[in-house]
Amino acid sequence: MPGSLGHLTSRFFEVLYAQPLRSEEVLEVESWLGPAQAWLFFSQTTPDQRHGYQAALVARDAGLGPTGMRAALLHDIGKRHARLGVVGRSIASLAIKTRLPLTKRWRLYRDHGLTGATELAALGSEPLVVEFARHHHGDRPPAIPERTWEALQLADQPAKTERKRAVE
Ligand SMILES: [Fe+2]
Ligand SMILES: [Fe+2]
């Protein structure tokens, strides 16, 4: 499932106003990921790259190391298969939440965690990276420690965190 109504609303505006990563941010991402993971990351849309990058910064601020940052960077890579824009994502999310019949692309969007996890596992990604992608809209799996899970969940709310930072 794509997430709660609050999460979806934040993501709507985040997607709408997302700016491409600057050259120095691209270099940072490339330094955090291997070549195959970086290819996946940069195959995402601009809003999803911005979301993953922001999530990695929040994860780092929360005390997570490189593996946690990679989990944050890559958790939504499965979304790119659905090829939905901001309006399409909103409609898909409403359809999922209200249990309407889903089109193929809406099902791809709903299942982006599992799809991304499968791709990341095929690249030999660390278990935390794979398991966070798989479960990030669900419940914490036993393999992810509680503190790590909470930090990654916080990282997956970058719009809220950006607002929080702006008033600090
Ligand atoms: Fe997601
Ligand atoms: Fe996300």
C-alpha cells in the first residue's frame, strides 16, 4: 500500500514541487551507491530522486550509517514501473484505499515495495536495503531493529521533515 492519507498528501506536494538534484547532490548519491544501484536510483523520476535523496539525509541525521542511507535512497525504486505522474498517483492511491478494481499500472504502483525489493535483492543489496523496500508501507519485520525502523520511517516523510527543519 502506498501509505496513509497524511503521507499521500505530503507526497503529492513533494512530487509537484520537486527540483532535480544539483550536480553536487548527484555526486553524493554516486558516492553512496554502487554503479548498478546508482543506475536504478537515477532511473527514477525527478520527484522520486529528490524524495530518496532527502530521505537519505534524514536517515543520516538520525544516526544511521551507509547501509541505512542506502535503504532510504532506494526504498521507492519500484514505483518507476508504474509510470504514473502526480495526478495518476493520487487516483491510484484513492482507488487502492477505497478498494476499487485496479488497472495494471495501479497494481504496479500498489506493489512497488515488493517489486523494488526483488530488484534490489537481484543486485546483491544488503538485507536492510531489501527488507526496508519490501516492508516500508507495512509493519516492521523482525529483521529490522526497532530504532533503525523508526529512523527509516521518519526518513520516508521528507515533506514533514523539511517543514520541521524550516522552523528550527
Ligand atoms: Fe513507497
Ligand atoms: Fe517513500
